[in-house]
Amino acid sequence: MPLSPSIHKNEYQYNNIVAYLYETHLHTTGVSKCAVSLGADYITSYIDKGYSGMIVTDHFYNANCALSRKLPWNDWVNRFCRGYEEAKEEGDRQGFDVFFGWEETFESCDDYLIYGLDKAWLLEHPEVRKWTRGEQYRAVRQAGGCVVQAHPFRQRYYIPRVVLSAGCVDGIEAANGGHEDVSFDALAYHYAKKLGKPVTAGTDIHDANAVYYGATFGVYSDKKLNNISDYVKMILNNNAAGIKLDNETLDFRSGSKEPERFKLNGSEEVRIPVEIRDGEDRVTGGYWKNYL
Ligand SMILES: [Zn+2]
Ligand SMILES: [Zn+2]
């Protein structure tokens, strides 16, 4: 694939403005049960695609994690972080930034991307395994991180209900590369707008080959991010430059038009129960269409 000079520097240019592009949702094999690629396998392909960095977000303790829950906590954490560490080693070799995060699941329903906490923090906080959504939100924020609900409107055979955690998140992943039905993304986008929360996009990638044959997603930053705290600040301050969708860009600065992917046409359906939760993680009983 031919590379333009700007892409060589790992900067991405659109609308004549340089921005840096980051993968925000990525899984590694050996840690995420459903992933097929090692962390290191992603580096070259994301560099080729013009990304400046990626955040490894493997499935966490109550999610589709490959690690035994019988392991002592220290061992579990050490193994959990290995996917990220292997990616980071290769990233360091190639001059590509790799940051740490994770993705936790509640009751096989709703998923959250956690950014800004690290291995040392995890080792000190084994109670993370038993968090409720509310405890997760308060603890992550207190530790300097942020919580983004991943693909809130996803509907699949293994998901019993859609849970919208309206009060315990800092942002919403509006565009997800794993969605064959893009109406899930349109719903998520309008839900985020209604809440007034920042939107993100992530490929939710499980296979490094998909960088070439599939669509890739991500978040643009005006500045190069030096660490995961820079990403957290960008989300909390709601000052990302934009998001990359399949083959569209939503530039937050220019107020570019709503991407096709986010257009509602009235035929969007949710075929499973929808539960909306507030800042205390209590079910509100509200009707989901009032949240669009
Ligand atoms: Zn997965
Ligand atoms: Zn995921």
C-alpha cells in the first residue's frame, strides 16, 4: 500500500488539518478468548494505515477473557497485561504508541472500555472483579481514568438485554467496527448526543489481518498523545478532533455533516428488552426512544 509522506510520520491529514489517529478498541489472543492475533501482530498494519497509536482493551475478568479465574490475583493481572506488554514492546521497536485499557462486561449485557488505570493499580485493587457499574465509575474516575460504554445498542444472540448506563459513563462508543448492522451505531450516536456525552469510535478488532481487509475506526486528536492520561483528558474535556468511521470522517471542529452511518431512518429496532440506568446504577424504567 503506498504511503503518503504525512502518513509516514504517523499523522493523519484531513480537511488540511493534521491530526493523530488512535485505535481505541483492540483485542489480543491469549487474553481475549475471541481474538486471533498477538498484540505485536497489529503494529505494522496500523502504521501502514496511518495510525499514531492504539489502545489494547482486552476482555476483562467478567468478560470473554481466556484466563482462568482460579489464578491468584497477582498472576491473573500479570497474564492479563501480557497482551498489552507484547504489543508495546513491538510498538516501541517501531516507534508506534501502545497504551493500556480493558473492556469489562456486566451480566453478559453491557460492555465498558476503561482507560487510564494501569497494572500497578490493578495489582492493588483486586476488588475490581466485584464492582457494580456504579462502583466501577466512581473508582475509575477517582483513580484518574474514564469509562466509555462500548457499542451500547449491540444486539446478538448471547446478549439478553440492552443496558444503557446513562449515569455511570464519560462517553459512548458510537461507532464500532464489529457491527454488521449499522443501525446499532446510529442509535448509539443519537443516544450519546441526547446525553450530551462525547462519542468515540473503535474497530473492536480481534484479528490483525482485518486491518487490511476490513474497515478500521478510531479517534482523532489534534495533539500527539504521550500517554493514556492524555487520551482520558481528551475524552473528559470532550475535545477530540473527530472520529474515523468505516470510510467516513466526523470532524468535530468543522461541524461536518452527520455521517451516513449515523442517520436514523425510523426503521431501527431493538428486539430485546432495554434497561436504562442512572448515576446510582438504578434502573430508571424510562423508555429508550426518549433517549434518542
Ligand atoms: Zn471479543
Ligand atoms: Zn471489544
